[in-house]
Amino acid sequence: MLNASAAALMLQGFDVRTAIDGLAALTAIQHWHPDIALLDIEMPKMDGRAVARNVRAMISEPQPLLIALTALTSIADRLASIQAGFNYHFSKPVQFEALLRTLDFHLDPSLR
């Protein structure tokens, strides 16, 4: 979740961290303990679904909300994301307003 999405979320007041690949994303999640993690499915070194499975297995409560942002759009892709541990699956191009509503629904406004 680099570049435009990260910049747009920063402009909305979110504390955003980015990672260059799935392994770096998993390491960041383990150290930072975010409330929400936005992950692409197709990442180098470790795909987003593997990251999600690892997060669910390694992190105790509170578990972060996991959101897939991906070009994969089929029903089978969505089901695979949910089975891997994602709470939401957004297809690219992501409708930013829908993503923002989802984030706002799950976050305490004081955390921005």
C-alpha cells in the first residue's frame, strides 16, 4: 500500500507506515502493532495472504483489522483472502471513500 493510497491516508490524518515487500510488512506489523493493516495480495518475498496468516497466528489480542487491497477480483480471490485472515477485500482501483468509511467505522476518531 505505497504511494497514492499512503499519501491520501496521511492527508486524512492517519499514521501510516509502508513496506517494500510482504516480509517487511510482517516485520513492521509485529513491531508496530497497528490497529489496521492494508496489504496488497501480490507482494514480493511473501504474499499478502501469507502475511495475514502469520499475523493471525503470531499476534495475540488485540488483533489488527486486515484489509486486502488487490487487483485480484474474483469471488474465489475474495474467499481466499477471508480464509487467510483478512477482514475486508478491496479490489483495485480502490474507491478511496469506501476505504475511508471502513477505516472510520473501525477506528476511534481520537486515534488519528
